Amino acid sequence: MSDELDSKVDIRDYAPDSQYGETLLYDFAKTLTSLSLIVLGGVLTLSGTEQAADIPQFGLVLTSGSIAIAGMLALSTASAIVDARNRNRARPSYLPLFIKAANFFLGVGVGGFMVIWLDSLK
């Protein structure tokens, strides 16, 4: 078997020890941003189907807004990390809180939509 297939990339080879956690935070923020966009697209697609005629508009706005807030918080986190690296400054201390809030809002949005969606199928 080729050595290429058995090799693994270790992020520690590319990120200094002082920025290893920051690199993970940046990658996670990018992932959450993408996930929020995909989920928001799925929610809006499902809400446009014939079975979704019974979904209350207020619930749809709340769940979609929650998912959008999650995406904005994750994108703000990634942007703040890039800005800090660009200016050779320490990253802001509130970024882990932003990621936790993004996870919370994404969970609330997905969970809320699932409850509303399943209730409308009855």
C-alpha cells in the first residue's frame, strides 16, 4: 500500500502551539456557518411543501431566525479570528461564548422546527 494513503495530516505541524486552540475554534466556526446555511435552506424548503400548510408563520419565523442568528454568530467568530491574526493581536475573549451561543441557537432552531413540522404532519 502507498505511503500516501497511510499518512495523516496533523494540525499541530502547521499551527503553532499558542494558536492551536484558535485554529480549532476557527474551523469549528466555519463548520457551524456552513451547517446553519444548509439547515436554513432545508427549513425554508420544507416549509414550502404542501404538507407544511399548517405550520404557523410565527413559529417558522422564530425557528428560521434562530438558525440565522446561529450562522451570524459563527461567521462573526471566524471573521474576528481572521481579523486578529491579520493585525497580530490576541483574539477577543468573547469568541468561545459566541460559539456556544451559535450552538444554542442552532439547536433551538432545529428542535423547534422539528416539533412544528411533526405537529403539522398529524
